[in-house]
Amino acid sequence: MDLWTLIGILAALCVTIQWIPQVWHALRSRRLEDVNWGLLCVGLIGALLWVAYGLHLQDAIIVTTNVLVGLFLLLLIGMKRSFGR
């Protein structure tokens, strides 16, 4: 594994795990009033575009990272809709 692949993997891990504390907090508190819809929606669109780009490049790191980020964002969107009622 070369240095740039390692840097890509570490970056992918950081981008993915950054959502875990927010998801965990949302699950425990059942409150997402302070999480902005714009952040969630633009983030999801960005993740989907990254997946498309990763598929085009046939880059498993890009695809896997952004599928996971997209799933975290979909989970947060679902919780925000559900808990907001």
C-alpha cells in the first residue's frame, strides 16, 4: 500500500466516523431540533454525487465511504422527521 492510498483510507475513516457521535446523540436524546435540514440534505446530495464519481473511477474507498455517510445522513433525516412530531 502506498502513502496516498493510506492517506485516502484515513481520510475516509475520518469523514465516516465524524457522523457517529451525532447519530448516537440523536438516538439517545431523540432530539434533532438543532440539526439543520440544509446540512442533512446538501450532505446527502454530496454523498450521492461522490458515490457516482467513485463508481466512475471504480474506487472502492470513495464509494464505500460515501455509501456509509449517505446511510448515516438518511438515518438522521429519518430520525429528524420522526422525532420532530
